[in-house]
Amino acid sequence: MTVLLAADEVELYPPNGPDAHGWTLPGGTPSWTGTGNLQLGAGLSDPRAADRGGHGPFAPATAPTGVLFLPADAEPAEGMAARIRGQVWVLSQVRLQADPTDLSGYLTCWAATVTEAPQ
């Protein structure tokens, strides 16, 4: 598999069972490791004190987001966590992108929306 963009080392972690509070956290052992590509976007920023906002324009609640591209053999799924560049990201909107050129699946890859996990 060839990654067409800049390469990032990625560790994928499947969801573990719920903790004492009922929260599902990432497992401790990666289910897949390899090369992928994290393309960061502008992310979310909300300065409002209500809802999920922050504490005004100089202390907004922020959530860095992006798109993670992985090779076909990674087989990611909703709710997985990925460690990339020393940060943990949560995967959602996971989808398989079929090779548009139909060259034996050479360009087929997975794409997932990722949001930085709270530290």
C-alpha cells in the first residue's frame, strides 16, 4: 500500500469495555499499526458560556479535527482511537474510499473524521 500524502505513524486502538462510570475507553493494545495520513482542519471553537462553549473569546472550547486516511488493511471502525503525533484522536464517520481509477484497488483507502480526545 502506498500513501500518497505525507506519512504519519498510526496506532489504532479498539474500544475497550466500559469503566466504572459506564464510559467506553480505548483498549491498551493496538489492533493495527502502520502508516497513514492525518490532515488537520480548522477545528471547532465555541466561546459561548452555554452549551458546550468555553469562557469567552479568549478562552473558547476548542476541538481540533481533521481527516485520517489509512490503507485498506487497517479496517478502522467507529469509536476506535488512534495515536498520531503523540496525540489521541477519536474516529467517527469511518468510510471506505474505493479506488476511482479501478486499478486493482491500488488507491483504495479508509477515511475517518477524527477529533482530538481530551487529555
